[in-house]
Amino acid sequence: MSHCQRLCLSARFVLPVSSPVIENGFVLIEGNKIKEVGQRRELKKQPGLINVDCGDVVLLPGLVNSHSHLDYTSIARKIPPTTDFVSWIKSIIELKKTAIDYEKSWLNGATMLKNSGVTSVADIESVPSLLPRIFESTPLRMISFIEVIGLTQDWNNDVLNIIEKLHTCNLTNKKIGISPHTLYSTIPAILKETLKLAREYALPVSIHLAESEEEFLMFKNCSGPLYNWLKEKGRNMEDCGYGSPMKTFFNNYSPPQGVLVAHANYLDDDDITVLRTNEANIVHCPSSFEYFGHKMFRFDELIKAGINVCLGTDSLASAKMEENVVLDMFYEMRLFSKRLINPEVIVKMATVNGAKALGYEGKCGSLNPDAFADLICIPYDGKQSDVYDAVIHHKGDVLFSLIDGKFVYGTEDYRKILNDVTQ
């Protein structure tokens, strides 16, 4: 879309998420931002406005995937579902020794997300050397959290140098973050150095915490299969026995406020207070949760405490053995709807809540003036009262997707209409 052009998309329903559903609505886009949202009858005639009637559809903000591992996409269906978390870790380690084409895997995962309506993603990067060149291959708005792993003092800290270099790059709609992988795979000295770098460069932080019962037992009780295995591998276990993973991380390392915590499946009662005090964001990954057969996710208590909870896909390394398994946030929403019946809350977890967690509050995950023009379109000709439910139960690719006001994916019909006018 040229700087002087403005595009108005109208639809049977517009779902801003941050405000009520609009029947017979429109979204006015100017450049890469949303200018106005409202009912068609309220739209004033304006010279030079390009009008596109999208028909019986829902226009809604692009989905926000708050936790993903794109470079593990090719590992889909390699490891059968298991409740033995340690054996799964061992399987991942062995698979990573094989000839994995990480670039192809990353790109395939990014394409899956784009086609299925994701416009923003938080990705954990285990092969940071692919960046930033690979960024040019996807239009996704992205925070790449560079993964840091170190089980012993004798480790290669090149990854910290890579982070310093990437931080200085001028990246269009891409940001760099840092991710100490977990408490058990990042020993205290390395974790402290990682968080020091995060504070120095004001980098967002993501970490896997309290994902498994084995991790919980390791840190709280100095026991369990994970504790025993890592001790045998030579990890110093002196940081264990001081409380739950949550208390160990937040009380001992003083991370920045607003950390993105992936999973949080196993919590002590007072862990919720710790999370609230540190303004942590929780990312729940329903398909991964189901794959491992974890116990009850304490969603109601987290929400009651005022903690921001969002959704992610995790990786296809922890996906069921379905024939056409893909990274799909609509699928994650449907899975979570088995445990939470309020579709509006679930859609917010995949949009506005995710945007808040990624530092894009008011800019992504909702259709409002001055937000980025990141929006998607799905078919729907039902009742206004069922729009949220229709979003959750949408299957397959979206009809079209815009990022920064530009057409990035869609059916041939919409491509013909939108591609030229948005470039």
C-alpha cells in the first residue's frame, strides 16, 4: 500500500477483541496502522479510499503465538506421546545429533503459523546463527528469544556474543530476546550472566518453568528421575532443595519484571503470589500439556490473581502422532475449550493477552486505532452472539492475512483483490 493510499475492509462481522463484536463493520487502514474501526453506516465518504467488501466473514486481529520452537518443526511425529519427561528429553538430545535441516524446519514452521492466522510469534531460537538472514524469509512479527543452555561451568558462551551482535541489527518488525532454557539446564552462574545481559540491553526474557513434575521434584525435594539423571551427568545440584522452580527462579535471580514463563504446570499455592509480584506472563500450550498428560493447569487461580495468561503452540516435538500435525493456534484454542467453556476468554488469550506478554499491548492482538494493521479473515455467516465460538472452531487456513497492512497470505480470490492495493 503506497503511503497516500487508504484501504477500507468491510465485513459481516468485525471482532476487535478489545471491544464488542461489530455487525456490518469496517476496518480503515492507513499505511501500516489501523485508522478507524466501526459500523459501515458510520463511515464517512472520503476521496481516494479503496473499499473492499469481504462478505460473510469475520475480520479479527492476527493471532499471537506466545511460545514456539520453529526449528523443531521437522521433528513432528518422531517421539510418541509419553508421561516420562526425562526419556523425552533424552530423545530430543539424540534427534539433535542427527542431520536436521534447521533452516528448512524453521521456515516450514513459520509458514504454518502465517497460513493459519498467526501474525506475531515469540520463538525460542536454538540455532541463532540462522538469524538475522532468515528473518527476511517471513513477514511474521517476531520476538526471537535466543536460547542459552549450560549444564556445567565449562560451556561455550558464544551465544551471548551472538545476542550482543543481533541486538545492534536494524530488524524490521523483528526483536531479539533472551531465553535461559530452564533452571535445570542453565546452572546458576550461567543464568546470572544471561539475566545480566538481559538487563544491560533491556531484552525481553522467556524461560521454561515448572513444566514437569520431575522438574518440580528436583528443585523442591532434591529427588526424582530428572534430579538423578542430571546428577549422574555431572551437574552441580547445590541449587536444588530451596523451594519450587518458581520460587527458586524469582527469589534467587531477581529477573526483570514481565518475564514470559512457558508452561507453569506444577505450582505451589504461594507460587501464584510470586508470579503476580513479578508481573510474570504465563504461556499455556494445550497440545503439549495433553501430549505429556500433565495434571490440572491452575488457570482459574492464575486469572483470579490477575496474572496474564496467554497461549502458545510449543513445538511439534511434543505433538500427537496425527497424520497432518501442524502448528495451529486455532487448534490450541479448541483443545483448551475442552477445559474452559468461555470462548471469549480463550480468544483473548490468543490475541490481546499474548500481545501484552510480548510488549505489544494496544499495538497487536486487537483492532483499534493506532494498532498495527495485523488482521485475519475467516468465513462466517451465523449469529453475532456466536462469533467468538466460531473463531475457536475455525479449521484450516484463514481466508487472508495482513501484516503491517500488507497482504501476506490468502485464497486466490482475495489475493487478486488485496495483493496489489496493499503493497
